[in-house]
Amino acid sequence: MPIVSTIDQKNQITIHTASGNLTYDELVQTLEAFYRNEHAPESVLWDGRNASLINLTHDQLKKLAVYTKKFHEQGLTVDLTINNAEQIRDFYCRVIEWDAEPVDMGGYNDFNMKSSDGTVRAGICHSRGVNANIPPQWLLYASVRNLDHSVQECHSNGGKVVDGPRMMGKSRFCVIQDPAGAVLALIETPD
């Protein structure tokens, strides 16, 4: 199977590493197993840099939005930062039937992608300005209690900070890279 899932109990994180061609059924099987595992750490890291989703239908893409909702319920969000944000915004508006809400970035707009109930499910951002250093991939945000402590632990355990820490709205966040090269955003939200 092209997804290997491991649980790092010491660091309290579940790591899903995908490689090769990945089908919808394989992705859903991994997601469902994760949500059924009561002992899996709440923090999740997806490394899909060496994987491709293949043969997805329109309906399957819409169903994947359900898992985005589950991520939000667990305090996780996702962003995609790329050069052609408008084109990709339009793609997901058509494929998943999200609505795009512009976010003023000072001279250009990034986009909050909302489901039909108005809930923000993801962000699609331009790879410029404050986001110029963020890699072009779906970026998962994990909530942390103390961003400074998490950054210190990242450095102490062989990782590095790719971007930030900096403010995003009322929250501080940064993008880290783990020793294997996978990236994850950490966000400290106000109480």
C-alpha cells in the first residue's frame, strides 16, 4: 500500500507517508483507520511529496471534503500556497463546489475556501509577499499551546523553521520542516 502510517508516541504525532500512485480507496482507508484509532495522537503529519492521487471522480473529490471537515473539528486546517492561486481557486470551486472569499493581502487577494454552509475549509494563497517561503503543497496546520516552545522543540529534535513565526490574523504561526523533510504549520490560537 502506498501509505505508511506510524505513531510517534514520544512526540505524540501520527505520521502518514504516501508514495507512488494513490487511489481514492487507499486514501479513505487510511483516513478512516486514523479516525477509528482512539489511541492515535491528535497531531497529524501528512507527507505526500512523493505521491499522486489518480483516477479521482468528481464525486470522490466532493467526498474528500468530509475529511477536511473532520480535520477542522479536531483543530486542524489546511492551506495551499502556489503561484497560480486564481486558477487553483477556480478548480476547487468547480470540483468540490467550494465558494471563494477574497482575503486582502495588500495589492492582491488570497482566498478562504468555504463549504456551502459558510465554514472555511481551506485557504488558497499566492506564493508571494508574506507567503513567498511556503512550499507549494497542501499544508496542514496543527494547533499548539505554546508556539515558542514548539519551535524550540523543533530545533532541538533536528527540524527547522521554514517560515515565521509570524502573525496570521489574531494567531501566531510558523511552518516547520521535520528531519525527514516533510513540512507542517504550527498555529497558536488565542484563548
